[in-house]
Amino acid sequence: MAKTVDARGLPCPQPVLLTRDALRESDAVTTIVDSDTARHNVTRMAEKAGYTVRAEEREDGIYLHISRGEAAPAVAPAPAPTPSGGPLVLVVPSEFMGRGEHEELGQILIRGFLHTLNEVSPLPDVLIFFNSGVKLTVEGSPVLEDLRTLQAQGVQILICGTCLGYYGLKEKVAVGEVSNMYTIAETLMQAGRVVSL
């Protein structure tokens, strides 16, 4: 019997993540979504993993019937590519993701990204927060639990002390370690790969 995932009303990337997790437990999953975006995202993930997807539109949602094809392996984490010569460093220079007219959208995106980061492989070795990105590491930040989960998995979190001072936030740090530009520069120069948001 197919496992059912009700992903109606859930923001991206939750429908994909819930479906992926269900596929790890069952060869057949029915995911219910309520938008074309979720439909396409779930379908793309499943088909990329070798599953067959049949969509059924009903009044209460889009039912995606996902089943394992003969050649489809069980969904497993992607193997981690090996960075050349040093750690994978992710730089977060802003409390928003992307640039545009709407700060609210940028906040939604950064929350979604940092939450999803716990679900992908490889994890970064180091997260560096500077400029207004330091606001994500202090009391009241909407991503504290996600950052604490990353830190518990061994991800080092460095926070620019000068930036914290500029925003008057030095006493409010809730995750990670306050760092300095020397350590940040050294970490970046020794990195195998650097990804900046």
C-alpha cells in the first residue's frame, strides 16, 4: 500500500523533502499538493531518482502517485563530492537571500535555504556570517534552530565581530563563535571551495 504525504499548503521545499523521506521508507508514495510549482518540484525529484510519477487532479488537490521503476534504486543521500584541497565554506553576507524589491521574500528564502541545508549533502565545513548576515545568529533569529542543528553536525559557524559591534549585537549571539577578519580571511584562503549567497 502506498504511503501518503499530504503536502498541501506547505512552502517550498517541504513537499519535496517529505516525499523524499517517504520514498526512503516505501516503494510507493502518493503525495498530495495544491500548486503546480509543488507538483513540478516533487515530480522532478522523483523522476531524477528513477521513479515513475502519475499525476491525478482532483477537487481537493493534485495527487502524485510515485512508484519505483525497475531500475530505480531506493532514495539515498547523494554522495558527497570531495572538495579539492580544503574545506567547503559557505558565506552568508546578508540576512536576506538574493536581491530585489521585497525584503520579506529575501527573508523567506534565507529561512528556507538554511532549513534545507540540513537536508543536503555535503554539508559545508564552515559557515561565515558577516555584514547584516550576523543578524541570523543572534537571539530572536528565525533560523537559530537550523543553525544549531548544523553546528551539532560539526559545521563551524564564524561570526564577524566587527559586524556584530556595528549592529550592537555582540551580547546577543545565540549560536556560533565570534570571530575576526584575520580568521575569516585565513579560512577563506585555505578553503577548497567557497560558496557565497
